[in-house]
Amino acid sequence: MLLKIAIGDAYGACFEYAAPTPDRPNDVSGYTQNPVHSIGGGRYTDDCQMSIAVAETLLDGDLTREAFAESFVRCYRRDPRVGYSRTMQDFIASCRDGADLLARIRPDSDKSGAAMRVCPVGLLVSEEEVLAVAEAQARVTHDTAGGVASAQAAALMVHALRYNRVGRRNLPQWISAHVEGPWTEPWQGPVGSKGVDSVRAALWTIVENQSLSSILRACIDYTGDVDTVAAVAMGAASVCLDVEQDIPPQLIEGLENGRYGLGFLIGLDKRLERWAEIANAPPH
């Protein structure tokens, strides 16, 4: 899951608010540099970094608001990187720890920050736990109706596909039965910064496409905040048996491989999958 989130984020970062052009085509042949922002080239951004923080919190077992805040600050401080909004980057860089973040933050945003990082939460055992933990981590930074709803919907996408709660094509109706929102309305056009919009766009790429490569291209074709859309869609589609896992080798080989790059993500994925297997094992 984390590897696919990183690829979606890193590939989407090449086109974030910078639509494909003939010399920068959306053909999943490799990573380019974003012409507007200092991102791209195979490096993931905040979407994946904060997903790592959520995954590590799950593995630690303390699923409180305080634990998530601590993890967000820890992951940034050990590996500062671009991709956060300027306001958020300046703020999280100034935080000493999770308690300092909680003491000073104004969590009044309905943007996509809480949804972009929540995919690992969908591996939890029950729908009720998924909803509760998705809400808890959302309220750290996005304590609004849209912030919470988008995070819950994104986590439930993963949960439904991982545990075969519903077929891929019926996912919008299933999400609507659990979280209020416009999930059954197909997304069209550029994607803005609101969390509900990003998740809805990601949801419909999975409904309408049957392979990871086509899902990734569809995310970019929307234009706008496409790295977030791609991170959410790829995270959810990575656990779906009805989606061909056909990531082009060049997107794997071209992903950054520093201390928290390719090798780290593969190792974290193994730990996360083992954790999910144990959590869902029947009692002896």
C-alpha cells in the first residue's frame, strides 16, 4: 500500500496544478519535474509522508489524537521535505512535538490533508473502528465536517476493497450508506483543495478503471490537486483484487531510494500487512 501511495504521490506531484503537455505527457513512462513547483523527479511529498506517519501509529498501537500528532511531527522532523502547503510546512517545522502541535494548531480546514494520509486506517478490523480512528486522526489538523467526512470515506474505500465488503463498481453507494456526502456523483473536471472533492475524484477513478496504470492516468487527467487524488486512489486500489496491479517498472525503479524511499516503503508495507493479518486472524 505505502509503495503505491508513494508512486501515486510522486507521479502526481509532476502534474500538480500543472497539466500534462506534449513534452510532459501523462503516459506513466517515468517521473518529470513539475514546472510550477519544486517537486517531481520521483520524490514523494506530504501525502505519502503523512501516510507513513499514520501507518507507524497503527503499528505502535496507540490510536489516540495525541499519538497521531506526535507521529506527524516526528516523521517531518526526521525527513523534512517539500509538498506541504507553505503555511503547514512552516508550522509543522516549528513544532517541538505532538503536544506542541495540538496546543498551537487551528484545525479549522476542510482541505484534503486528513484524507490524503488515511488509507492505512482502512486495514482495521471493523467498519466502526475505521470510522472512529479516521475521525481521530482527522481532528488533529482538520476538525471540520468536510475534513472528517473525507477521511472516513477514504479509509472506508480501503476497508471495503481489502475485505470484500462490496464490489468495486458499487463502492460509491456503499460509502454513501456510511458517510454523508456526494459520493455517488461522478467527478468531472479539475480537482481543487477540498478533501471531499479529492476523495470523490479518487473514488470514481477506481469505479471506472480496472488497472493501477489506468487509475493513475485517470487521476492526472482530472488536473488540479492530482497528487492527492492519486495517492488516495492508488492506496485504495492497491488492496483490490479486481484491479490489475500493473505499475510500470520505471515508476518503481525511478522512485527515490534514500533512507525513507523505496526500500523503506517496501519494508513498512511488509510490517503493515503482517499487522493486518494478525489483527484479523480468527481466535484459537
